[in-house]
Amino acid sequence: MDISNISIDYHMTFTQIDSTNTDLIDIYRQLRDNAFTHDNSFIADSPKVVNLLLETDIEIKSILATREYYEKFKHLIEEKEIPQLFLAEKKLLESIIGHKIHHNVMMHGIRPQESALDELGDNIIMLDEISSTQNIGSIARSAAALGVNSYLLPQQGPHPYSRRALRVSMGHISRLQVHLYDDIATTIATLQSQGYTVFAAELTQDSIALSDVVVPHKWVLLMGHEGKGISQEVLQLCDKVVSIEMAEGVKSFNVGVAASIIMYQFKNRP
């Protein structure tokens, strides 16, 4: 028998997994970045990410972890009603992922519902054609740390609940209101009609230096593609263009670093 029900203590019952050849853990074997099922499933891994998600209202379908993880963090798991708790050796987790890992837990959850555009906060970080899940995750983590609690992303790009984006954000994407937009021009116009000033982060001939920007109460910071930046067509839709002053000979920051610098300045400007 590869599967059996056991109990570490009287509060939790576990299903022992001794082989990858069981349908019970198909979700962990099949899901990769940007591969979501019809019910908006996602996979998270590592104790820091999973533990943070356990403290939210996100629906959790199952956990696949080692005995050591369950014993160390049972106080978090006991507070949630999780349908399936799978118990496995670390080597089996590695065989599912396909490489050696430094953690001992994976979690299957359901992505929370998106926030409506008119439900977002006064300060919004918005992405245009960002292609790197790592950048999406790092910007989410910085936004959460700096108190920018609304995140606007294009529907056609990587999802913030992809496994890598979740891991890089350390799970902090769950602290943000997320909205996925379809058309950038329509979205910018709608935000402007709601009283937001839309700032594009781009180095142009007439961009405003970050140190000179007057920050309004309601603002949107739009970050562009890692390589191409923001197109001229999109720049013309925005209210203002802002750039970070840099030493001579340095062309640009990484998009995640630039977003962090500008968000910090916008949040802390008198």
C-alpha cells in the first residue's frame, strides 16, 4: 500500500504518500508557472510562503509536507479547515518538482477573487507588459512592505499567483488587492476619471526628476517592460512621466528596483 491514513496527534489526520504514482497529488505534479486549472488553483512552496498564506482567508485545498513541517507548524494548520493533509518524505517532494529543494512543504490553494477597479486604494502600482514572474513577485513584495496595497497587472502576462512570483514575493502578494486589466488605454482613462494621477516611470526628454515630483493624494505608478520600457503611445495617455536621477553613464535600474525607489519616495514625500 502506498497510501494510508495516519494521525500525528488527535487534531489532524494525514494521508501518507509513499509514491508519486497516485492521483491524489496530481495537482502538485502538473502545475507549473502560468499553468492554472479551471478552478483557479495555484501551488505555493516553502514554509515562509505557505505559513504566510495560512494566516490569510485564502481557500486551501491541501498541503503536501514532511512530518517535520507538520510538527513544527501544527498550530497554524489546526486553525484552518484543510480538506487534505498529505505526508511524504522530502525525497518524494523533490521527485515531484524535479530538482533538489531546500524546503519541506507545498500547498494547493485557490486564487482569491480579483478586486474591482473601483475598489482599489488611493495608491496603485501598475505594470505594462512585464514578462518576468520574478519581477512581478519582487514588485509585489516591495509594494506590500511600503504600504502600496493595490496591484494592477495585464491579463495577458504572468499571473502574480504563479509559483515563482509567489515565492519571490514571499507570499506577500496575498496582502495586496489585485486587478487584472484587459486594455491599458481604457484602464488608464477609467483611473483618471476616478481622480487618480497616472505617472509613467520612464526616462524621456521631458520627464520630471523624482526629487521634483509633487505627489497627489491618489496616484498610479506605471512600470514598463524590462527591455522595451513604456511605448510612446502609452506615455501619451499618462498624466506625467517621472524618472530617477542616476549617475552619468548608468542608463537604468532593474524594473523591480526602480519601482521600489519610486514607491518609497511617493509614500514618504511630505
